[in-house]
Amino acid sequence: MPTSRLIADIGATHARFAVLTNDEIGQSQVFMVADYDTIMAAIAAYVGQFAADERPTEAALAVAGPVIEDRVVMMNSPWSFSIAGLKQQFGWTRLFVVNDFAANALAVPVLTPDDLFPVGDGAPETGAPVAVLGPGTGLGVAGLIPVASDGVPGKTRWTAIPGEGGNVTLAALDSREAAIIDILRRQYAHVSAEIVLSGPGLVNLYESLCELAGKPATPVTPEDVTHLYPGCDPQRREAVAIFCAMLGTFAGDVALTFGARGGVYIMGGIVPKIAEIFRHSAFRERFEFKGRYRHYLSSVPTYVVMHPSPAFLGLKALFASAGP
């Protein structure tokens, strides 16, 4: 009988579910987090569509938040749960729970050239660490580090390093960015990177720029801000430009922290939708703008990942590494 496994990418806005059957990922289904009071209710709604004898017997979840011991509290969503309790409730024989960007990082070795949209120059150094980051409802960050190859020539095993790098303190490069951060300090006790480099952050940027221009801000969504067209609100255009530039500075910091000469991979729900704008933005210039480390970073490639569900690929890899 085929092995059926639930895989899920649980963000703050969307919960994406699919079934992994004999290493094949089935069609995914997307639920809105706001439609369900608990993660248990969302999972029950998904698996309830299957006949009892067809329901997954194992599961792997990628969640937007730190995974520390048994209790998981998601940072930008009201959901929390016990890993042991969730496993027992659904009768799974195995349950893996990992940070969503750790799952995204595990996907990198199996991405194809068609999945990648290069921004700037550089080529990956074989067997070197990799960095993964991505703005969405929050700002995810993880590393991917090569480990022993099991003695198989040409084969590299990888381990993901989860982190909460999106919550580091945001730095300004010039007076314009400093003025924006000063405005945001009136609203937030700590202006972290994700206060700007996220969907809500795009709105924060737009509203701050309107304040600096002395004009009222129009109510907008992140999608409104990134929808640029001739004659659109100049504050939207500048918000997107600053977003890309500051993401470049942040990505360069992450690359230096991990020594990510294997490349920096940008995921999340925002950048792939504005890939052409992003390619022609100040992102790459700011990525390399690190003084005497400019040469070091100039050889590090940066990619926008266009695959729709990299976390699913990472969870599939997680099952493969765990064995039967």
C-alpha cells in the first residue's frame, strides 16, 4: 500500500497542504489562517476530505516561527500547539515540525535552473554554505550547511540552520532611511528588519514616506504598494525602491554571517511577484556595498526562487533523510 504523508507549509496568512505519496507531491490546497481558530481545525478540514483508509499516517509541518521543545507558538499568527498533542490527535506514526525557512533551505539542493531568477553576477562555490531569506507576512531567514557526504563521492549532505534573523535591529544606510526608522520608532518599541522587509513593512514604508511628504496616506495593502504603473502614487514607487535596497543590505549581512559563498536564495510571497522590478532595483548594489568586503560578496550569487512551494520540496527532503 502506498505510503501517504501530510506535508504542510503553515504561514501567518496561508496554510498550504499537500500529500506526499511514494515521493510524489500531490496537488496542494491553500487555506486562510484567519478562517480557522486553531491549526488542529485547519488540518482536520484538510484530512477530512479523504476516506478514513486514505488519510496520511505521517506528517511534516513547516511553521512560521521558532520550534523549541514541544510547544510551538507562531509569531505572526494566533496559532499555537503541542507537537506531541498534534501527533496523538491525528494518530500519526511520525510527525516532524521545523521552522518554515529551515524547510525552504532544505529545498535549495533540489531546485532546478528553471526555478531560479538570477539577480546580479556571481557563481555558487561547490560545497559552501548557503543562505535563504524571504519577506512575506514576516521575514524568514535560515542557513544551509554542508556536512559529511556518507562516503559517496560527489554527494553532499546538508543540514538546515533555522533562525529568527528577521528580528534583528534594522539599520539605516542614509538619512532618508534613518528618517523612516525614526517615524517607525514612535510605533514600535523595536524596529526590526521585518518591520520594513515584509508585507506589512511595505505598508509601513509607504505610510512613513507619506508622512515625510506631508500628505495623508491612502489605505493600502502590500499588493497595492507593489502595483506600480505610470502616474501611480510616487510614495508607492519609492516604498518599493527602498524595500529592495534595504533588503539588499540585509541580504548582504546574512551572507556575511553565514559565509554563504554557495549563494543567497530569496523566497517568500513578495519578491517573486516583482522579480523584474527587483532585478533592476538597487538590491544587488546594496548587497555588495560592504566596504572592504565588496569583493567577497561580488562573487556570491543571489537568486529569486520562483518555485511555488519550496517548503514542500524541503519537507520531502526531510522525509528522505529520515528514512522509512
